[in-house]
Amino acid sequence: MFCPNCKYDYKPGIEKCPDCGADLVEKLEEPKPTVKKEPKFVFLCTIQDFVHANFLKETLEKNNIPCLIKSEGGMMFHPPSQVKIYVPEEKYEESQKIKEQLVERLEEPKPTAKKETKFVFLCTTQNLIYANLIKETLERNNIPCFIKSEGGMMHYPIPYSRPELYVPEEKYEESLKIKEQLVDDL
């Protein structure tokens, strides 16, 4: 005789389990194998670069949403042209909200000025580390700036390339002072 709850074997003549009080049975049912249902993944969005795709993937996973990334094209030294993100169907709505919040934070503010801004050359730096340091410092001072790196891209620069920084013409003098102060501090 067996207890259907505790799964203990008892001597004949005992009809109730002394531990849980259940009626004993002659044979235990074999447990049914539990099949873990894999979630159905659905398309969430397409992102144009791998860096932002990984950022979204990490954010989703921190919110307990599994995520798959599929890249289109690209080779070892060239990033993919598009990255598609997939999430479980039952987590789609939650994923969509997280993605929209991220996009809002990542989008650069749209310029309100009606005239076109003319950018001028500020300086050449030794590498992208210095270029990004100057760029971040200028942007903290509300001076837009962009980096031009010959033959390489931001995340895959060609070795020994010398990045150039450009700033709005009307902010050139202010930018130059900030850059010189930063260089003196280094």
C-alpha cells in the first residue's frame, strides 16, 4: 500500500497514511513527464546598429524578458546593417513599452533653430578616446560636436586614424577655450 501524497510504502493492513491522513492506494500513478513549453518568439523591432540592439537586449533581460537578436549581414570586421529583436509573445506588450521608453531616452533632441548650423574644424586628436573625451566635455557645455574618423567607424576604427572634431561656427571660440583647458588638465 502506498500514500498517493507522501509516496511512502506501508505494510498491508494500514489503510490511512499516518503522516498526511490520505487513503492508501495499491499502486502509485507514474508521474506524467512535464514538457516545458518553449515560448513563441515574435518580432519586436529592427535596430540599425549592434550597440543599441545589445543595450535594448540587456534592458529587456533585466526586466526578466528573454530576448533573441538576429543580425542581417555583417562580417567579422564590419558590423551588421540591421539587427532584429524578438521577444516571447506573452511579453510583447511589456517589451514594446520598454523599447519606447528607451528610444525616447536615446533620441537626440531635435534642433529648433530654423537656420542650418555650419560646423567648422576644431582639432585633430591622437585617438577616439581623446576625441570622445573632448566631445563629451563640449556637449556637457551645450555645444554640439561631431567626430570624423578617416576610414573607420566609431566602434571599429582603423588603427592610427586621427579623429577630427567639428563644432558649430558660432561656438568655435568657446569650444577652443574648453578644449585647451581640458588638454591643460590632462
